[in-house]
Amino acid sequence: MDRIDAMKVFVCALDEGSLAAAGRKLNRSPAAVTRAISFLEAHVGVQLLHRTTRTIRLSEAGERYASACRRVLTDLEEADLLAAGETKAPRGTLTVTAPLVSGVSILRPILDAYLREHPEVSAKLLLLDRTVSLIDEGIDVGLRIAHLTDSTMIGIRVGEVRRVLCAAPSYLDNTSAIESPSDLSDHSCIALAQFGQESWSFPPREGGGSQRLVHIKPRLTINGVAGVVASALEGNGVTRVFSYQIAEYVKRGELRIVLAADEPPPLPVHIVAPEGRLSVPKVRAFVDFAVPRLRNEFAELSRICKIDETHFESYTP
């Protein structure tokens, strides 16, 4: 059996979530898919998958092997495309990753528009609120909200976002003023798990000093942005999120930003790709297409939140 073909079956099974789904995707029988996985396991001498009739789960060795397979298949695809001299019409499958909210609301419409212009390209959009290794997971392009530290990545800055405090007018109109971070100790807070469940940090006061840490007592803690925003919209308290995640509600007056003067420095937003992937036409074409549109989107989102900041920098009912 061809080992590269078996790797493709293995990776497809992981992407589709089951051997049966991989068979349907590849138009192969369940027995053929099972034989391909068994061939790889026999070749490497370890079990790669724990599988039942309905589900599959990677073994520890399988996790390492899956990353290697993705790298091999990505490199082979790139070599084939370059050898074929593909320079005019991008084609193949483009894999893109982004955080959940920005991926759905900002990047997905741009990706749809790109696909309409390039009919020979298909795409996978992986929405993940965690940092992934683009190389290990065979991903072509990522949207990152962070300072870049990986020297193997090519990064193009497309904007910046703020970490903001916000609440609904119905909450702010019926509580004491929020004039400094220390006031938050006396307010109902809705905590996003990854932004702190017991305390929120703020930059030093002007003139130096150390980070300010304000202890909070959340009435509600949620591990997803949609939940904390929904609760804030209902007037249940103050929450902390990224500015782009609430811009539409700020624009409509449904949420107000407070303590803008005490926010941490903005975080940059980048389009990133593994070094060398930009030479692949489908990747180069997508980056060229997406970068100016992303810059416009993030500039508009920033403008919306700055309007709100002008009026509600220190909100007092």
C-alpha cells in the first residue's frame, strides 16, 4: 500500500471525525479506510488511533504522527504546485484558522468573497480560541490577536484591538459611578474565564509604578465570549472583552465602554503564514485579497469604539 495515500486517509479521518466519514469523503469503503490505518500502524509499530464503531481518538504516539503527516502532505502539495508552475489560477484546499468570534464575523465573509473570485479553490476555516501550530497542523494562514513571537511565521499587521470594560445602559443607570478600577469591587461582574475570574489587572498609573490588580467577585463566570456579552446586554453587570467583540452593540447604544483611560495597551492583529507558504499561489492570493479588507474592517471597528470612548470615557449616571 502507498504510504502517502495512507497518510491522506489517516489525516482525513481525523478531520472528518470518524473512519466512516473519511470513507464517504474519499469515496472509499469502510474496509479500505480501516486497511489504510492498519497499514500505517503496522509500519510505525504503534497504535495511532483508539477507535470504536462511531468515534476515533488519537493515541499519544498518534498525536505526534498526525502532526508529522500534516507537514509531509503540506510540503508535497506545495512541491507539486510549484513544479507544475501554477502562477495564474490558484487551486487546491486553503486551510485558515481564526478565533471564534473574529473568524465568524470578520474573516468568514472575506473568505467567502475570496472563494467566489477563485472557483478552483476550496477552503477549511478552523475556529479555535487557542493558539495552534500552523506547521504542525497543516494550516496555511491564521488570524492572530497577539504579539508575534514565532520567528518561523511571516506576519502582516492588519489592525489592533483593545481589551475593554463594558456594561449595558440599564445597568449603569442604576448603579454607583465607575470612575476608577477600584470601583469594580463594588459592582456585579461577569467574568470571561480567560480574562480572570478573581481579579482584573490594569496598567500602572501615569508616572510609573506597578500593575494595578483589582479583586472582583463575579456573579457569573462563563468560558465563552457569546455568553458574557449576552449577560451584559441583559443588564447583569460589567464584563471585560475585546473591543471588536462588542462593536456592533456599542454602535447601537446597547453597551457602553467604561474606564477607557485605564485600559491595557492595544493588542496587534496579524495575518500569519508559515515561512515559505506565501510562495503557494492559493495562499499568496488569499493574503493579498484579505489584508486590505481586514485593515478596513478593524479600522472601522476601532472607529466605532473610539466614538463610544469619547462620550463614555468615565461614565457617571
